[in-house]
Amino acid sequence: MEKFGIRLALIISVLLVVACGGLRFSQLDSEAIDYHPRKVAVFPVSVGSYEEARNPLEQIVPAELKAKKWFSDVIDTASLSSQMQSNDELRQAVADYISKLNTLNYSDPVLSEKIAQLIGADAFLFVTVEDWRYTVEKEKNYAKASIGFKLIDPVTGKIMWRAAHNKTERYVLVKPDMSRIARSVIVDLINKMPH
């Protein structure tokens, strides 16, 4: 009976450690507590050198946001890109805004508010791929996906929340599907996202 109690305590301890896992990085603005956007726009994914991640992520992120039913509308990347192609003013505003955001880490409130008015969104979500690859470390095969989110209030230009998370999966012969691993990372991120 005593051995059973010790084993049960060990199992519970392990489950508690696993259940308490969080994101690799998360930073919440102090005003995010009162931030409840209704319509979020998902901007084109910043993939760096991981171009193969673009299509899966631009499908997965909006689909998972819609599945949560936290927002009255989710403007997916394809819809936003379509609007940009047909509206020169929007295309230029987005280009200028993203340029400032990427080079200066500055979310320009004038440009973000203009974009928000043109597309009718009250939140912007930017997705960044930090890692997306199969690799070998110490003679073991791994699949790695690391993704970052930025949620921006376009009225103020404030970055209300930023977070990053990653998952690594070991494999022997068959490479795991990177989209499946990425979906798991995205679900974890969305679950912690202000709404």
C-alpha cells in the first residue's frame, strides 16, 4: 500500500509539471486587460528563410482563431491580400507600417489607425516564423517549429501582447508533419491570447 501511495504521488507530480507548462515567452501590456477586439486581421506571415512555412501558417492561424469563436470576424491573410491588391492606399499604408514595425520595432499609430479604418479591423495579428526545420542533434533527428505572435491595437498602435512558443518532436525514420507540430504551437499561443 505504501509503494502504491509513493507511485501515485510521483504520477501526480509529473502530471502537474506537464500541466503547468506555458509559452516560451509572453509579454502583456498593462492595458490589455481591458482590450477586447471584435474583428482581428491576420497579416502575411513573416517567414524569414522558412518560405515553406507560409502557406500552412496562413491557413492554420485564421482557422484556429475562427474555431475559438472569440471574435465576430477574422480577416484571413488571403482576404487582406486581396483588399491590398485592389486598394493602392491600403497597400501603401500596410507596406509603410510593416517597414516601420520590422526595422524600427515601432508600431505607427497613425498608419495603424488608417489601415484599421480601411479594412474595418480593431486588432492586428502578426505571425513570425522563428524556426521551421528538420535537424540532427547528437545523432538524433528532430522536427522543430518556433512561432511568434504580436497582437496590436490599431487605434493606439500599442503592441498589446507578444508571445513566442516552440515545440520539438524527435523522430526515427518518418519525418513528422511540420504543419501538425505548428498547429500545436499555434493553439498554445492562441489559448494565451487576450480576447
